[in-house]
Amino acid sequence: MPRFHFNIYDGYTARDDAGTELEDHEAARTMAIRLAGELMVDEGRRTKLGNEWRLEVTDHTGLVLYRIDFSIAESSAVAKRWV
């Protein structure tokens, strides 16, 4: 089975050196979506994630197969309300 790595970048790099063996690319894509959701829930509670972060899925050679980007931006309405 192929091995996939799920690396997180949020100002710091959390490399998944061990990786995970999965059946195929589609299974890696599904796992990436699930992992991103878990990160948003878990890290959102602690507000550790920065305003911009991403999760990249790579194969054993380091080739990026999938990328999920997240960005949090304050609207002007929020900025005005708290001034």
C-alpha cells in the first residue's frame, strides 16, 4: 500500500514523517478532509491555529497531491464594532 504524509503549515511546520499507509489517493483525500475538520474543532478551541494555515498531502517522494487552505479574515463590520 502507498504511504501518504499529512503536513500542517500555520507559521510553523508540523511534518508527518511517519506517514500513513492508505489504499489509494482517494483515501488520502478523504483522510485529509477529515483531518482538517478535526484540526479546526480541536485547535479552534485553543485558538492555536493562526489566521492562515494549510494541510498538504504528499506521497513518499514529497510530491504534493492535495492541499487544503484555510484563512480567517475579519470583515470591516467586526473591526468597526470593536473599536
